[in-house]
Amino acid sequence: MRDVYVIGIGITSFTRLEYPLSEIAAYPAMMAMKDAGTRAIDHLYVANMGGGRINHQTGLASAVVDTLSLTPAGAETIENGPASGGSAVKTGYMAVASGLHDTVMVTGAERMREVNNLEATDFVATLTHPLAEHIYGVTLPSLAAMFTRLYMEKYGVTERHLAMVAVKNQNAALLNEFAHLQQKISIEGILDSPEAMTNNPYVAVARKVDRPLVKLAGVGQATDTHAVHEREDPTDLLAVRRAAAMAFERAGLVPADVDVAELHDAFTILEIVESEECGFFPKGEGHLALERGETALGGKLPINVSGGLKGRGHPVGATGVAQVYEIVHQLRGEAGERQVEGARVGFTCNFGGFGNNVVCLAFEREN
Amino acid sequence: MRDVYVIGIGITSFTRLEYPLSEIAAYPAMMAMKDAGTRAIDHLYVANMGGGRINHQTGLASAVVDTLSLTPAGAETIENGPASGGSAVKTGYMAVASGLHDTVMVTGAERMREVNNLEATDFVATLTHPLAEHIYGVTLPSLAAMFTRLYMEKYGVTERHLAMVAVKNQNAALLNEFAHLQQKISIEGILDSPEAMTNNPYVAVARKVDRPLVKLAGVGQATDTHAVHEREDPTDLLAVRRAAAMAFERAGLVPADVDVAELHDAFTILEIVESEECGFFPKGEGHLALERGETALGGKLPINVSGGLKGRGHPVGATGVAQVYEIVHQLRGEAGERQVEGARVGFTCNFGGFGNNVVCLAFEREN
């Protein structure tokens, strides 16, 4: 397999954009081409989950490739629920690693302003098991609530720990001009904080060029039972552990090498658990590392300095690509006030379903 | 890049199945694993266009990988409108060719029984350009009608030629037990023939094994302007020509090598035009080859002996995978009454949008 590099990135605000889904996906792609100094794109992957359901649009990749005037380059939409972004980047990696394409564009977008909060919850619930979960009214917040309660019982995680994740990430977003939530919060005030769904976009391009080189060093992906109640231990996020181990092994890296990570904090508990399952902290001790400040900017392993899903926003299909944007930004040393000093190895964890399809990516700066 | 082979295939009837979308996709995958004699699948790709829109289901690939008990194998849904199947097979090709995965499952499914004909037309229209076409009520049948009229004017194609395609393909379906339409038709009776949307599935698996070896020798894909009216000459299906040429070039083959082809006859005119753009006949002469019987079973280049989209059915996202099933079936010499004698080279053309994203695949029997 050929080596694969991220040579250009772009991002726009995570906010309620007026323009169509295809343009939301196209705009950061234009920025990424400018950043990379090339328009010679062989293939386009678009990460999106809700086009058909929410925006009455299919064939989105064909619309985006045309909007970017990149025809006749081939194009596909990659869907893997909230891990669509990670899956799209992984597919782009394959396209370049295989030698089939030289330069690939990956962009992610979601336009969720059409739906209200209740409809958004229903939309996201379409990724639950259709027969074992969805028909009984299971939603992602309800799955997360049950999961959180079990984890609190088992490992001594408290509501205060959950609030610490929220405060850390939402306040980190104050240093990220593209983040959706730009409002300082405190642990005390946290139970009232509104969490709105948003739309969004970003981009990554792959192949070697003559500039700060960020290598996509390892990709990992694993699935688990679709229905959460079928897992032997629902607090055991097996797919995260497997996907992370695979990414590290392929990259020839270990968790201790990581300088900065973007984890999938769709719910606060998930950042804590993923920080364990990815191998950064022992099982059941993620909340203790959080307490010690190790995962904050300036700590041993800053997690979600972008604001994470909590602060930056979580427009499902696009999130995984935004994680890659942040890591490349960090490894290039371009992150300004939220820069993790001397970061050379980065890691992303993009959590599909409720842990039924997880994509992890390991990045390394080469020069 | 490593060589890639199709080692197992499976298919179920194109009919109104009662079971859920995830099981429609899973069943032929089980057949393909049996056919291949292995369950060691590294990764799953599911071709689907309507899950979110029609079936209120996203994250379909995660559901299918679980239904097949293939976890922790990774899984993604690949969407490229009616060319989703071709795109999924091409992505599976990359996964194996890159060395990232050894054995990949590709399945395609659509469950369209939830919607009536009008809703199905609206659903398919979600792939048209959202601002330049869709909002003006453009549908695929209306695009095809305008295209057909132009082609008739320009190249002397008559209504009788169109009827000949329909008769050839629908009657060919009588030799395909899995085909949706099992009703003999005549050119005279053709204007009254009802054309119902259907659901469906099939499957392909890739990598070398010890049995009749069918190599996926070349993949090609090209896009064109999303809005049809923006093309310099709307009768020029540039993306088909480019995708076909790319597949042939990568395979080291030429159109004259092809013994059997599955073309995308979503509308009768398309089989005629694709038979030209793929290089089998000169531009504007496809209907003459059809008249001479060259594209019928027993002719020089049998096209759509499976019944094609017209006879077998066209459950959008699954069609491209069904095309691959038929070609592998033929190249193995297993097609029984509809076998093309001595077929060693096969070709598929899967037409996305109204020609805005086309995938062509070239197959070769090795032993």
C-alpha cells in the first residue's frame, strides 16, 4: 500500500447555514483545494447521513462534484450514521493507498435546520435496530442515559464528572471560531444548558506534497451488535477498543504516543469511556484522569480542544471529517490559542450507532 | 495493486418481499458466503439509496453486518443513486486491491414496497439537481422522455426500436427465475405494459480462491454536469463513454473483447445509447445492431440476457450489484438456458442520476 497524507483542509462555521446541502459540502472543499494548492482531484467522497431523510436529496456526491466543477471525477456518498465522516476518510485512504486514485477529496456535511429538535432525535434514531430498538421508541439520548447510569454505578463516575466533560469541551469551543456553541458554561449551571442540533461541513484531501506533512498512518474500524441490549456487558464498548487497537497497530504506534485526540463526545459519558477503550487510561479510570486535568489543554493528553461534539457541534455525517480537520490543524501547529504544544501524533475516534460501527484514525506529523 | 476476484455470488427474487430491508440485504450475502465456501469476511459494503428516505432507516450497513453475525467486520453504506451498486462493487475492489482487506462482501438492496408508483417517482427524483431541476418538477421519466425524443430526431431511432429493447429484455427475463416481470410481451402490446417498482437484493464477494476464477479486471467511473440542460449536447452521454473507456483501459481490454454485457436500461433508449458509448457500436447505430439481433441471446454481443432493468426489475441501489451477479454467473458458465456460449469477458454499465455519475466494470474469466 502507498503512504497517504492529508495535504489540505478547510472548514466553515457550524451554524444554521442558509445555502443548500450540496453547497454546504462544497464550500470547505474549495478551501481545502486552496490550502493544498491543487484542483487535481481524482475522486470525491461525501460523508452524509440525512440527505435522503431530511433534505429530500439523494445522489449528493454527484451534486457536490458538479458544484466544485470537478467532473468527470468519480464521486460517492458514504453513510455510516454518525461515523460517516470517519468512514469517508477511511475510504479516501483506501482509494489513495490502493493506487487507484492519487488525490482524493473528502467532505462531510449535514443540513439539519429543516427539522426541529424532536424531529432531529427521531432522525438520529433511524440508526437504531429497526426491529429490536426503534419500534419500541428507543432514541440515542435514551440509550446514552441507560449507558451512563450503568457506568456511574460500575466505575464511580458522578454527575460532576459528566459536567466536567461538558464544561471542558464547551469552554474549549470559545477558542474555536468555527464552533457552534460560543457560550461559557459552568458546572453549576450545566443541567439547564440547551443542546441544539446544527448543520456543518469540512474537508480533507489526501496525498503527498511539499509542506508540513501529516500522514494518515493507521485506520481501524470495528462493528458490534446492532442492538445494545444484546451485548454481554453494555458498558464494554468493544468496537471502540478493537477499532483503536487496529488503528494503532497499523500505524505502528501505541496510545502513549498520542499528543492530541478528538473523541466522539456525542454524550459526555462517551468521552470518558472512549479515553479508556482507546487505551489512554485504564478501564474505569477515565473520569479520574479528567478530574486531574490531564485531558484539558495543557494536560498530558488534551482531548477535544476543538470543543468536541459538545462545543463545536455534531452534525452527524460531518463530525468525523471535522475531527480530522482539527487533528491535522494541530499537527501542523496552526491551532493558535488552542494549540497543543509540540503535537506530532494525533488520534480520532468516530462513534457510529451506539457503538455498533466505530472508526479510529491515527495521524503522524513527518517533518 | 493486488488482483481482485469475485469468489461467491447470491441473489434472491426481485419481488415484494415482506421482511425488513436489512434482511433483504443479508439473505443473498449468506448465499454468496455459501457459494464462496467462506465466512471470513473482512468488510461489508451495502449499496442502498432509499433506506433513509423510504424505510426510515440509516446505518443500514451496521444492521446488515450484525444480521450476518460478521461483527466486528467494518461496514459502510455506499450511495450513488441508481449506480450505488456499481459504486459499492468498485469500493470493494479498492478495499481488496489496496491490501487493507482480503475478503469483502458487497450486497445491494432496496425495499420499495412502502411507496406507491407516484411516491417512487418522487423518491427517485431526489437525485436530480435540487435547484436547477427538482424544484421545477423534473422527474427521471421526464428527463428520459426528452432525451429519447432528441435521440430519435438525431439518429433515426423509432418507437419500434424502443419496443424492441423492451421485448428483448422482458422476454429474456422469462429465463431468469429471479426476475420481477415474468410476463411475455410483444411489440404490438407494449404501450400498455405496466412497469412496477420492486424491491431486491444480491451479492458479490472478492478475492482469489480455488474454483472458476472471475477477475474484476477494470473499474471505471466518471461524472457529468448534474443538471442535464447544462450539457453541451444532451444526447452525448459523456460520463458513460469516459467510465467505459477507463474500465477497458485498466483491464487491458477493448469493447470487441466483450462476450456479454449488462447495461442500464432504466429506460429503453439507454440500452441503445450505452451500447454505443461503451464502444460496442458506432454512435447513432445501436438501434441498427439491435434490429439485426446482435444484442439478443445468440447474437454477436448479447446485452441484458438477465432481463435487464426492464425485465429483472430496477430496485435502484441494488441494480449495479445484480449486474455483477449476472456477469459472474455467465462467465462461470452457470446461466443455463440463458447462457452466452463460451463467454469469457463481461461488462457492466451502471448509470447514476441521469448520466451524472456512471460506473463501468470489466470482468474476465481466468481459467
